[in-house]
Amino acid sequence: MSFFGSELMIEEDRERNESDAAWVVEPLDYPRGRGLNISIECEDANALFQHVVNAGIPVRKKLEECWYRDHDKSHGELNFLVQDTDGYLLRFAQYLGTRPNDAPV
């Protein structure tokens, strides 16, 4: 699957052989995605969020603007979360650029 240049490979359970050993992270207990947050950059988080909502997909965290401090500046993104059926958290994020930490909000 590809989304604006980001790629995500999802593999179904199947019989494995020795050559698969490096790829196996067992045990595969449900929910498999416990503790994993996958961030996927997108060009238009608002449009994607509306598409997800209109498709009836449950949203774990609504669309919001977030700023993360990095020394004398902050990095911004517009993001939201969904959780897939295996428990993986998928964060879709649109980069908003940087601003000085003393900039008005």
C-alpha cells in the first residue's frame, strides 16, 4: 500500500520457514499492535480526516494542531489517530513548519 510516497507493508499470518526468521516478532497475541504508533505524513490532514469520518471509520483522536518544542523553536503538525483492527495506532500528520517558541499562538 502506498500513500503520498509513504509505504506500509502488512502481512497476514501464514506458515513460515527458516528464511523468515528475521521478520518474525512473536508471539503474535492480539492486539498485535500494542504500544506501536505509526506516523504517516500526508499533504492534507483535514481532507483525509473528513474522508475517514465520512467512511464511518472510528477515530481515536480527533484532528488537532500540535506544536512540539525543540530548543528555541517548535515544529507543528496537524494530526489525528485511528486504530486498526490489530491494535496498531496510525497517526496521520501534515507538517506545518516551524516557529520560534516565543511566537504568539
